[in-house]
Amino acid sequence: MRIPIQSVTPSSGQAEVVGWVHEVRDLGGLAFFLIRDRTGIIQVTIPKKKASEAVLSAAKRVSRESVVRVAGIIKAIDKAPGGRELVPDVFEIISLADSPLPLDVVEKVPADLDTRLDSRFLDARRPRVAAVFQIRSAAMHAINQYLHNEGFINITTPKIVAAATEGGTELFPIAYFDKEAFLNQSPQLYKQMMMAAGFEKVYEIGPIFRAEEHNTTKHLNEATSIDIEVSYADHLEVMRVLEEMIVKTYEYVSMNCSDQLTNLEIPDFSIPKTPFPRLCYGDAIEIAKKKIEDPIRYGDDISPAAERAIGAEMGGHYFIVDWPSEIRPYYAMPFETDPSICKAFDLMHPRMELSSGAQRVHQHDLLVEQIKKKGLNPESFEFYLRPFRYGIPPHAGWGLGAERLVMTMLGLSNVREAVLFPRDMHRLVP
RNA sequence: GCCCAGGUAGUGUAGUGGCCCAUCAUGUUUGCCUGUCACGCAAACGACUCGGAUUCGAAUUCCGACCUGGGCGCCA
């Protein structure tokens, strides 16, 4: 019976392992095969004079990255990796790999990201790459667990939608029988409808699609959004949820993924401290003004250069709050005392924006007014406005980019590293 | 979409007008080797993105296309 390579010890006696041929070192009368599965690597040693004909012929025929089944006696040998080696009675080729390989799994020679993504299934055999996705999985688990424990209801909303209700970003049009439809850019409106439905606390982790022709290391055309919406909460309350969730996620990864962090050479994985600083938008602009050459004024969007400058000053996660209403969407709640600013926020990592959210406008008439102020036509927002006419609690929420969370957590240089099969302007396959 | 830098064996690279029937590493094949662990040694195999131009001569210069990386824009 197959056992994980990690669990083979010098005292295992007889053992059978199944895995990939990682490396071959043939010394003539003696040959070493390194066999790798997802748990580790074991040395298989074949003394040619003593080995059976079947073992020898399979060993001769096998290529790197073929899947093999190897069974035999485990010997304790100090010189071997893990202090043990397997001397096989059985050496069976289960799946022979073509040669040459499209990329070097053993990493003697590096490969460009583009080459790696073309052969992602091979790339992901590398422990360093597998570690990223194991950590991503752990992070998603921690997030689900946290939100569940906080009383959130997990919902699933449509990704095929009828219209671009939010404005702004470009949508992907699709053919939907005889109608025109789009891939959803955000679950925003559906989350809000569930506030009208009385669910109070909802979350969704799902794909979002943006048809922007951006070409950067932090944008994807298909991304994963972690979204929450909470009734009777203001922006401050959901910011607290967000920072607590981030910290719990880091803690969980730190506790459960030490091998993966070692693989990724992140020995000093540090957990952010709460509360994250709250930086007013106006103060953020002042910091940027001092540090960058490009002119920037109150009311401008924060450019990547400004983002980096402010990030360097802040040194860790932080919120930008008190945004001018005119540069936030119509559904962001203006402050009663000063409607020129609103209850919107961005969660920033020193490298980039991770999340944005707000207390939402829940008053139907104010919403109509704000839509008009943005130069939009309220009539085309009827689908969005309807729930606001039948009693909807005040509410707030945010959306957090899962890939950016993983990217910043692990210091990845390109967001594509945090996605198995990234979709960007130029990549639709595999 | 704009700007910049690129495109050379399966992979990663060197080469900026003749010294290139193209460097190095890895890989693959063959031979030798009983303790390797990036095994070693010997030999062989394998590439200038495509199209056009300049030139006696182009991997190298120019033009166009396609592709890649980075930055910007766009992305509430």
C-alpha cells in the first residue's frame, strides 16, 4: 500500500511509495533515483548487481518527472536524505513523462513566469509554487472560519448579470440565449439586496470579472473577491471586522504553514498589529505632496507613485478614510456634518490597495440624488433602487481582493503568482 | 491604449556589422564509473520570432507585424 514519502522513516521496514522521478544519478554499478511526492523526497538506491531484471529495465527506461511505483526494503543510511533509502524489489513506471520537459521542475535553470504559466501543472510540482497555493487555501479557510464564527451567512450570487449597474469598470459582454448579458464585476448590489432581505451579515467569496485593458503586476481580468455586508453597521464597524479578519488570517497561516513559509524563504513572517492606523484622505495627500514630484491635489485619485510614498511612510497596513464624496461611488454615505466627504475607506498595504468599502446610502431619495450628482440616470438604476423602497436597514460592507491579500502576505512580485490560471489581457489559455 | 526594455537550442543565457557553420549552463543521447546528493569524466544532439529593407557581408542596423517583461494610464 502506498504511503506518503514524508512518513517513511529509517525503521519503516518494507515500504511502497508512488511519486515523480525527481532526479537520477547513475554511478555505474549503483544508481540513485530521487522520488518526490507532495510530502517529500526519498532516495531509491539500486545496486545493479543485486537488482532484478525487471527493476533494471524499468530504471533504464524511465524519464524525469515520470510517475513510478517503487516498493522494497527501507534501510537506515546516514548518507541519504532523511537518513533512509529504499532498495526496490518493484520499480514500476505508471506514467512515462515525455522528454525534454517544457520547464525544469528541479529549478537548476530558472523559467520565466510566462513559460511557467504555459505549463502550470509542471510549475506547480515545484514546492515553492505549491506552497503559495497551500497558503492561499489556508488563508481562505481562516477567512471562512472567522466570518462563520462572527455569525456571517455565506451566500452565492449570480456571475451572469443583465446590466452594468455600478458604472465605472468595463464589463465582459456574453451571449445569453437571445439576450445580452455580462459577467459580474462585483457582488455589491446582491449583497445589499440581502440586507433588504434581513440576512444582516452576509459574505461571499467568488470570482469577479473586469474587462479593463490594464497591464500591470497587480491587476487581473478575473479575480477573487472576498465580500461582506453588515446591517446596522457603519464604516467603522466593518473596518474593525476587516482588520481583525486580516490578523486572524495571518495568525492562522503563521500557525499552520511553517513548512510552506520556509519553502518560500519567509522565516520572519510577521503578523500585522491592530488597530491599523486610520489616515484621513487629506493627510494622505499631504504626505504624497511632500514625497513625490508629480503634482497632486486634494480631490485627485491616489496614483501608484503616491500610494508607494504613503505606504513607505506608514510602514504597514493602514486605512485611508474620509474620502471626498466626489471621487467615491454614489452609494457611499456622506457625513451628515460635511457631505463633501463620505464614510468610505480603503485598506492599504504599503505596496497597494487591498480592499475598499463604505457605509452605504440606504435612503432611497438620497440615493437617487447621489446618482444624479454623478451624472447618471436613476431610471437605469431601477433594478438597484427597488429594494430601497420597501424597508432596508442601514448597512456597510467591503470587498477584499484575495489575490492581493496572498500577494502582499507572501511578498510575491506579480499577482499572477497567486492565481493558478491567471486571466489577463493576453492570457486565456490554459 | 501609451512609454521603456526585450525576443538566440526544451529551459535560462552570452554575443551590438566580418573574429559566429553562434557562448555558457541545464537538458537529451551514448560510453566509463558502487555512495551520489546541483555526482563526476568524455563525446554527440539541439537555437538567432516572422516579413521587408540597408550592406560586399546582418543574430547584430532600419521599417512593419506578432509576442514577452516592467512602468504609466484605465480600474468608484
